[in-house]
Amino acid sequence: MSTQGSERGRGPDESALEPVELIRQSGTVLRIGRLALSAGTGSYRVKSHMARTGRALGLDRIAAHVTLTEITATSYRGPIFRTEVAEVRNVGINADRLARLELLASSLPARASSRDVDAALDDIAARPPLYGVLLNALWAALACAAFAFLNNGGVVECGAVLVAAGLGQMVRRTMMHRGINQFGVTMLAAAVASIVYLLVVLGLGELAGVEGGHEAGYVSAVLFLVPGFALVTGALDLAKLDFSAGIARLTYALMILASAALAVWAVSAVAGLQPDPPPPPVLDETLLLALRAVASLVGVLGFALMFNSPWRMALGAAGVGMLANVGRLALLDVGLVPQAAAAAAALAVGLLTALVAPALRVPRITVSVPAVVIMVPGVTAYRAVYEFNSGETAQALGYAVDAGLVIVALSIGLAVARMLTDRTWTFER
């Protein structure tokens, strides 16, 4: 969809306005925005890429309206303009693409041609995922197993989660790449992970003589489905006063979460299980601190790699996330309320990312979001949906409020860190 117009009173020669060239330039600007949006970045970064590209191509101004799945952009040059609309149906996370688009947008010369920019975008769009289905499933499995330990799981729970989450992510990745509806895929992947977890635990009980009581850890097996990226970027969009994009992202995240939770509830209702967390392990304080550090490192690393991050970027995020999450857990141990501990940890993540991301030459979001995803209270959110479906409305509301406060606190911490370290966030223009 496009429109062209001219301002009255100027009376320029129509042939001098080069509308065909404007069409090419506008299309290139819209394309970089569409690629960035499909890779999972926030609307503020999509607009930034489009504005930088527009300036390099010689356009006077780019006005863009960005939501979760749509971009409406108007390119201005002199007295003429062109408006285009694009829709993005594949909502996902591709950290490698985000980094390459960021590098391209920041390295454009003062004057660039549409042909050169389109050629660079062709190369970025054609790049396959860094990791195949099996490796991607392994990263999800490691992340969820680390989550299981941080949620007080023992050896049995972590081992069962490793198998279940890997198979669940394998199903999810395969079906998503075939273009199947995301919400249906989420429900199926959650059901597969929950059922496999229970089968592994029951099998260990029958074959290896493992005592019962490990079934409660099955919630950790579906934490790879928690839409942490959408939750965090949606809240950051709201912090930038971009309400249409922020509300759309949060709505999408809640729908994904509800789809997964409904499948988990259905499996647990049939099996007669309760999502009560396991009791904390009795360990020496020094050993517990070391294990928490390792679990936090592995958890963030797994999520970063699952988001298609290169190893250098993933290790940077893992280091930042490990320090922040161990600190958050220490604050919880001394009695600080969860939302305050989450805000302090997210602030630390944001400040550390301001140092680490430029050194690695990667976008901040590719480091900060994986580092805080491990702090998203996925177990609490799943329990809220479970209690709603069980008719325990008061308990469900309590869990929902607890989870919501922590997510808000994480977003506040990241937003404050950006305001302290980035002038474009500190001052409205």
C-alpha cells in the first residue's frame, strides 16, 4: 500500500522529484525494519534501524508505526512522500540476525545506494540458523535443567527435565519451521515435554528403584516456552511510551504463556499431579553458591544459544546473567522481597551490558534479555494458570500478581540502566 503527494505552493518540476527512486529507497527502509521485527527486537530498535538507513539513502525523514506484526512507514524527501505497510507473520528470536542488522545500520556511510543496502540485506536474510534442530534442542534442554536446579530440583528432576525439554523443543522447532500456528505448536510442545518428564520419572522408579515424589519438577520441563524475550521487550517498549507495540508484545507473551500452561494443566489433571515445588536441597553454603553460579551460567548460555546467538555473544550474556542471578538469589536468602531483588539484578544486568556489549560489538538487547530471562518467574506464572483452571481463584490471583510484579521489576531495572547509560533513553526527542 502506498501513497505519493506533494506540498502545495512549491511547484517543483514533477520529473525532478524522481518518484521511482523514492520507491526503491522506501522499500529498502521498510525491508530492514521488517527483518529486524521478525528477528524479535523491540519497536524502538526497529525505528532506529529504519531512520539510520533512511538518512544514509538521502531521505529527509522516516515516520514509522511499529507493532508486534506490522510496520507502517512513511518516507519523506523534499515535497514528496511514500507510505508503505508491511506485515510480519513469523514472530521469533534470531540474535545473530539482530547483531548483523545492528552492525549494518551503524556502519552505513553518509551516502549509500539502495542497491548496496539491499545486497547486504539479501546476505543477512539468506543466512541459515547457526544451530540445527538437535543442537537447538540441546541448548533448551540444558537451560531448563539449570532452571530445574535453581527451582530446588535434585539430580532426578534435572535429568528428567533435560530429556523432556529437549524433546519438547525439538517438536516446537520442527513445527514452527513448517509454518504451523504458534499457539497450537506451543500447546503440543508443552504437552510433549510434560508427558516425557512423567514417563522418565516413572521409568526411573520402575527400572532403577528411584523413590517417588519427583513428579512436581515437571513444570521446569516447559520453561523453554516462557516468552521472556517478548515480555521484556514489550515492557521496554512501554517504557519508551510506545504503547501499541508494548501492549501487543505483552498480549502475545500472555497468550503463549496461557497456551503452554493449559497444556501443562491438562497433563497434570489427567495424571493427578500438583505443581508444588520440591523442597530445597540441604547443601553446604559454599557448595550451594558454586552450584547456583554454574546453573545460572548454563541456564543463560542455553537460552542465548537457543535464541541463535553466536558463541561469543552467548558467553557474554552468560557471564552477565550468572553474576546478576547469583546476586539476586543471595538477596532473596537474606529476606528481600522478590520484586526488589529482581529490580536490583536487572539494573546490574543493564549496567554490565553497557560495558560488555560494546566490547563484543553486539546489540545490548542480545546480551541483556537472555541474562534476565532466567529470572522470569515462569514456575509462578504456570502455577497461576493451573490454579485458575482448578477453580482456586484467590490463589491464582496471588501467583499472577507475584509473577507480574517480578516481570515489571525486571523491566524497570533494565529501563533505569538504559536511562543511566544511553542519552536516547534519558531524553525524549
